[in-house]
Amino acid sequence: MTTRAHTVAFQGIDPRPVEVQCALSPGLPGFSIVGLPDKAVSEARERVRAAMSALGLALPSKRITINLSPADLPKEGSHFDLPIALALMAALSIIPPEAAENTLALGELSLDGTLVPVLGALPAALAAAESGRTLLCPEACGAEAAWVGGTSVLAAGSLLGVMRHFTGAARLSPAQPGEVVETPNVPDLSDVKGQERAKRALEVAAAGRHHLLLVGSPGSGKSMLAKRLPGILPPLDAAEALETSMVHSLAGLLDAGGISRLRPFRDPHHTASRAAMVGGGRWAQPGEMSLAHNGVLFLDELPEYARDVLESLRQPIETGSVVVARANAHLRYPCRFLLVAAANPCKCGHMFDPAQACGRAPLCGDDYMGRLSGPLLDRFDIRLDVPPVSFSDLDTPSQSERSETVAARVAAARARQTDRFAGLDGVRVNADAEGALLEEIATPDAAGRALLRDAAERFGLTARGYHRVLKVARTIADLDGADQIARPHLAEALSYRVVIRETVA
């Protein structure tokens, strides 16, 4: 008789169903696993053998064959231990075969039978809900997996607990969803003295998820501003939290007993490789762009990044997803993030500072900013010059608004966009609007249309630039609570689009 249990193999964030089949046959005693397993899966036989021995369960003097079906799908990771053990215990009549067959399991076994937490419990819970099965996972993964809510989740601490549950000796209680309530340790926007225009640009970027480029001398506050952006962003809603946690679950970042509503903030160093940014490696793991999904990706010292890393940003910025291509797989990860970049205007950073002399200006700036391609710069909705902060601003007590005040306006603007795009797939904020939808929501009045036409001719706006101006203007109107885009909204949006210091173009 062949017994069956079920689990999943991960291809990106997509869980692929895998049937674990176990057959006992006469012959020389042996334990083999087939079905394209990797090294970690092949070693499962020793972990399963030791865990069952720790429970006083001896393997029979027969040939044990485990088949992971479909056989042409690569199986990677240690989470196959538990479903293999379930199928084997069902074959030995230790647990009812139908109980194993109606369960989708994942978990790594210690040699003493303890269940170790694994990656991917959240996507596995979605797969269990779709297949109508109960999810069985390690105790540490229960709060994460139960958050899906579409299926019963059983979280066991050991293989003994699993056996006692299926034999009826001690039933496991369904796991309860866990949400990590964190107090964000984000510095306040009121700490930034001066730079009122930059603070306004930060507010607009947060309200509509518009990509922002800050260019200024060292010490002008670019990084300081960017690190305060999470403090004015609204928390993740339920759908966004689920999407983000799916990626973080595969990356092993959900280790606090549940999921979080805080938006991710990723700030990779400028020496980061293309694989670190896009995703890849041996297991084709998600990169920094995907880990920043629904959050902020901050790239400080933008021209210092490798050219191939910078150019890899272009397509994901437009599509909101990235494909990690390997010889045996093409994995797609979501990466709809808010990109904030900071750069000095030249190598020394003081090209436009009147108090500092740069002997190579303007060639210094042309060479340095020339590392950024025109198509990449065109993808920034807001491009802002951040001037040095004067001593008078530093010496004056700050009168700036606190982050919570700005966050309230951002939340109100986001609420207007949520109502506007209700029922539309893939569109949540103004930055997502395209084509006919953008024309419908961002049609300016007559005065605004004339201003936009003159600006397009004078500054040579590309088609992408024209549409991004409309998106930013729509967000500015939302912050003002206006239904119609007016000339002042377009004027402010255009001021963010003008080429920085023109010599830097």
C-alpha cells in the first residue's frame, strides 16, 4: 500500500503542491528519497530516522521508498522532513493514512524529534486553504501561518505532539493569528531644521508613492530626510501586509511570532551587487527590491552604485515586479516600492556651494552625475535640489511640524486614493494610474492645461515625464482635498520635474 502526505515546493513566492508518497516493499533494508531532491531533502532520511528512533519507533526491515511528486519539479529545503515523517508513520499504521492525506505539512526535524521553524509558512498556508487541507507546521510558525485565516492551522512543538494528535491521545488546538505590535523607532521630521521645500516634497512622495531624488552638498540633510519617511507613511493594510509578509516569510524575516503592519525600509550599501538588489543566488532568493515591497527602498550615494545595479532598477520601477532568471527557473517577485535616492552633485560634493571652491566645475558634476542614465533619471517623479542648511536655521529653535501631523495629511490623501481606485486590480495610489485611468482622474483645468503645454515645450518633457507630472499634480490636489487639478497643483508638480541645476542633466 502507498500512503500519501502533502507539502509544497516554492518557486518564488508561489507554492507548488507536492505529494509525498511512501511505499514499503520486500528486499534489503533501505531508505531512499526520489523525485529530484536537493542535498537538504536527501538528508531528511537521517533526520526522520533519528527522530522516530527518539520516540521509540523502529523502522521495519523493508525497503522504504519516498517519492516526491511531481518528479520533475526541483525540491529544495529542509521543510520536507515533517511530510516525509507523516507519510512514513501512515505506512507503518502509527497514524491513520487518511489523516496524513488530508494534511499539508512542512517542518524540519531535529534528531530528538523537535520541530524547527522553517521558511515559507505563510505561502504554504495559502496553498493549504486553496486545496482545502489542514496546515501542520512547527509551533514557532503557527502565528504567522494562521494569519491567512482560510484554513485550520495546527502548530506542533515536536513529532511526538503530531503523533498524539493524529492518534487522538492529545489533540492540538488550532493556532491563533499573531500580529507583532511594534513601536516604530523612527526619528521625527521636526528634527530637520530648514529644508521646508524638501519636507514638502517628502510629504508629496509619501502621499502618492512617487519616486524621489535628492541632490545636494554633503551635510545638507538628504539622508536625514529619507530616514524620516517611514514616520509619515500609513501602516500596511491587510492586503499589503499579506503581500509583504509572503516575501519576508521566504526570506526568513518573520521571526517575531507574527506579521507586522510597519512598512519595510531597506537601505542597501552602495557596494551591493546586482544579485543582492534584484534577487538571486543559489536558491534565487528575493533581493532588496522585493524586500522593500510596499515600503521604501533608500539608495544613498546613488552614483556610487555599479552601473548594472542602477540599470536593473528601470524595469521593476515601471512594472512593480522583477523576474529572477536562472537556467532551471524563472521566478517572479513583487517589488512595488517607493524609491528614494540621494546624491552629491559632484565627486567632492561642493560644486554649487558658494562657500566652497571646486576647481573642476562644471566638468566634475557632468562626470559624476553622468553615471546616472537619462532613462533612469526620467523615472523619478520628484527631483529636488537640497541646498546647504544655513547657520541661522541651525541656531533657531525648530518650528517644523511633527511627523504625526504630516502623517495625518498623508493618510487622508491615501484614503481619497483608496476610495478612487476601489475595485481596480493593481491600482492603489496615484503612481499606479496609467492610460485612460490617468486621463480620467488627472485632467487639468484650462489654465493648468496651458501651463503644462508651455512647460512641455520649454523643458522638453518626455511622454513619461508628462504623465509623471500629472500623477504628482493629482497627489498634490489630494493633499489639498481638491477634486480637480488646478494650475497651482501643476505648477508645484512641474517645479519638482525641472532638471536639477540644469548643468547636472
